Amino acid sequence: MKCPRCESTLYRKNGRRNDKQNYLCKNCGKQFLEPAFPRSLEGELLANSNGHTKVSITETTEDPLVKNLPEEKITEKSLSSFSLRLAEELLQTILSPDWLESATFNQFIQKIQQKTEIKHQLEIGISLLLLDAENLKLDINSELFLASVCKYPLQVKIAFANWRNPSTGKQDIELYNRGYQLVHVPGGKDSADAKMIALGACVLRSYPTVKEILVCSGDGILIHLCNELQNQGLIVYWVRRQGQNLQIENRNTGKLTHYSLSMATEIPSLEQVVDKIQDLIKTEQESINARLNSLVAVATLFQERCDINTKHHSKQPEIEEIIPVTDDSSAQFIQKPEKQDSAEISNGETLDKLLLKIIQDIQIKSPETRLSVSKLGSELQKITRKSPNSIIKELKLGSNFTKYLESSPTFTLKASGKEYQVIPLCE
């Protein structure tokens, strides 16, 4: 270290200032602070990555940046400015076009991308399936269902068996075509289970992104593997076969899920069945209520229509019932006002008078109207509450109403299409 003014190496300590050692030059009396670089690094060499000439720290203190500083006391502010200048020059070198197009920069970017991808995979995670092919067979539908049970994508599938055993048939070809890694074990009892436990216990070494594991075997010895994987912080599903169903047990939560191999569908739980039945009952009730509401609306309309017809009938004009009365001199007719409903017909003459009255009333309202036999019969029925044919038969005036009108001297019938119009002869 030298004096910044006279470059003398003769100096002594002169207290501390701003937590830095202050020195006093014995030659010129200049006070200065210790350099920005630690004393422990004096003598070490600095070199950049481009292979330029190495420079010692002692020489760097004589850099023009320092020499050009004013000859006053070196303050903390000047040292900060020096550090800022160095940082700016470093950034200019790094951001230069030559550096951005260099192979070193491309390698640096690739390493960052690789680390980012690994971190992303660790955050996402995958699922892994371990299959004891000698104990359990999984078709493609069962495998897809197991994948749907997992929260993470099923990306690794490993099957264990003695593939030379004739009992496996062509299962190895099928599993290999479906993306399984096939692990061969020699013949022997529980050989596949032992290999499955050995590989599964250290699965995180080969697949650090695994979050869930499906242990597919009904052998009870694999409970040790399930416990070990749980202790490693993994979500474990133990898949076992019960008859024509698969039982999937979540060892972390104890939840059971069942899958029907014959029907290739999930077997709902009791709660799900009850909820489904309740939904069906609710839907049926809503349908019944909708139909009842429609029926009530129709009944209401029908009742209103009946009330209208009743009021219309009650406003029919009263008729005068003609009652024949005889005295000593001659027969006379006395008219007695009666309601239409109480009209009584005793003979053909009374019937003719009533029919003439009906025709006259209708012609008064509509002079151009010509009554047909059916229309006249309907009006007669409204008044007498009896059908015309029954009246004719009761009075023994013929077989029916039409033939009576044809034979009556009071009326004549005129054909009009398929109907007959009734015309009084007095017109």
C-alpha cells in the first residue's frame, strides 16, 4: 500500500474513520483510508474469463481511476463511485453483442433453463405404478381408472414377473406395448414381491419427482413397502383384487374406492348411491308436481267453462206454457208464464205451438236464419230437458223427431245439403 499523494510506503496508523482504518503518511503528512480491497487478499491475482494479463491487487490500487482522484482525503463516497464505475464496465462487457453471441453465454442460458425445468417438474410431480404381474392383471380400462384416481399424471409404470414362466403368456408383450418397464425375476416364492420392495423403497433416487405411487398386488407382505413409501412422504395407493372388483385404498387417508372389472366402471359408495336415489326422487317429484299443475289448470278452465254455460242457460227467456182448458161453450187456451225448464208437453198440438215459438224467437233475433232439424231439436231439448225423439215416443207421435216433422201439417222440410231445414207452413 502506498500514499496516494507521494506514493511513499512509509506510513503509520492514525485511528479509524467510518469503521475503516485511517493512515498518516510520514513523508508528506497525507491522511488516507485503507484501500477498498481487504488486506487478506493482497498479493492475489485477478484474471478475467477472456485470458487477459493477470494483474495483482497492489497494481490495481495504482489504477488510473484511483490516480485521477483529487488529492484530498479519500472518502467513502469516492470509494462507492469507484465500485460503481467497475460495475458499469463489467455490465458493458457482459451485455456487449460479442458476449451475447458467444458460446459461453449460450451454455449459461441452457444451464439456467435446465434448472428451471427440473424445478418445475419437482413442483408438478408425477405418479408411478408398481405392478406384480404374477399376482394381478390390469387391462387398459383398469389402468386408465387408476390414473384418474391419482392427482398427478401417471408417467412411469413398472411390472415385475418371471417372464419365462408360461403362466404369464403374452402379458409381457401387451404390457410393453402399453409403456411398462419390465423387470425380470427368477422363479421362486415371493420373488417378484421381494424385487418390488427392493426397487420401490429407493424409487426416489431414480425418480425424484414422484409424488404418488400405486402398489398393485394383493400379497400382504407389500404392506411393508407401503409403510416405507409413506415414511418418505409419498401418497400411496394399495391396489388389490377382490373377486371381480378392484379395491383401491389410499393408505394416507384410509379412503376406499372400488372398480368393477366386469362392468369397467367405478362402483359408487353407499353415500353416492343414496345421493343418486335422492336426486332421482327429487326429479320425479318435480315432474309429478308439474303434471299436477297442468291438470289443475285444465280442471280450472273446465270449471270456468261450465260456469259460463250454466249462466248462459239460466238467462234463457221464459216461455209461456200453453194449458188447454175447456168450458161449457168451447175450448180455450189459457197462457201461463213458466220457465223453460218447467215446460210440459201433453200432446202434438202443444208440441207444435212450442216449436213455432222457438222458430219465431230465433227469427226475431236473426231473420235470415233457417233452422235445421238438428238445431231445432237442440233448442227443444234445452227447454224440455228431454231429447226430441223421447218426446215423440212418449206422446206416441211417431218413431223419431224427423219423421214427425215430415208428417206434421204445421211444418215442412226442405233439403239443404245433408241437412233438412224446418219451415213453418204459416210463412
